[in-house]
Amino acid sequence: MYLKRLLAFLCCFTLVFCLFPSSAFATGGNGNIDGGGGSMGHGTSSNFWNSGKEVYLSTNEFEVLYLLQQSPQTTFTKEQIYEKIWHEPTNNHLHAVENTIFQIRKRLKPYCKGHEYIKTVIGYGYKFNSG
């Protein structure tokens, strides 16, 4: 469990720096990130700091973003995402995936400068759009 959280932290930290320029983070005179920059919470949420503001992602939001980012060439169906993140059969609960994607986009929008990092593949699912 500890190793999984550590790996998730490192991947999220990398993702944050890939998505957002380092100049967007508060840094001290020595160039190091100050006061929680890039830090994540534990338990039910993941947080990082951008331009002095904390960006909150729920655990499921973080895990969906992480899943998509890890396989940018792969398009995942809603069913695949649900089963990988919620660890149970979908049972027609696909609205949970749709809502989670909506929330991720909403939370990242102020920092994306018009770029959509999660692409909807109409009639199929979602994929990570790095550039």
C-alpha cells in the first residue's frame, strides 16, 4: 500500500510538472518549490499547489487522470475506466465516469490555457491528449 501511494505521488508530481510550467509554481530564491508546491494529500484526496492556489482532486479524479496519462496512445471505454478505478463491474454506472471526467476538466481548466488534456472519443471513451 505504501509503495503504491509513493508511486502514485511520484507520477502525479511528474504529471503536474508536465501539464503546468514550473514558473506557475511558487518557488523560493533557491529555485526549490516552497510551501506545499506539488504536494498531494493522503487518503481521500490529492492536492497540489499552482500559482499559490491549491488544486484539489478527489482520489477517483486523480486515479482517472493518472490512468489516462500513463497510456496516452490508448483510448479507454467508460466501462474499462469504471472497472479499473472503482474495482467492480459497471452495472450501468457509467455516469460516475462521465461526472469524474467533467470534474477533472473543471478543476484543471484555469491552468490549461484552452487545451483539453482529456479528449472524448465520440462513441467510444476517453484518452489523454498531451499536446
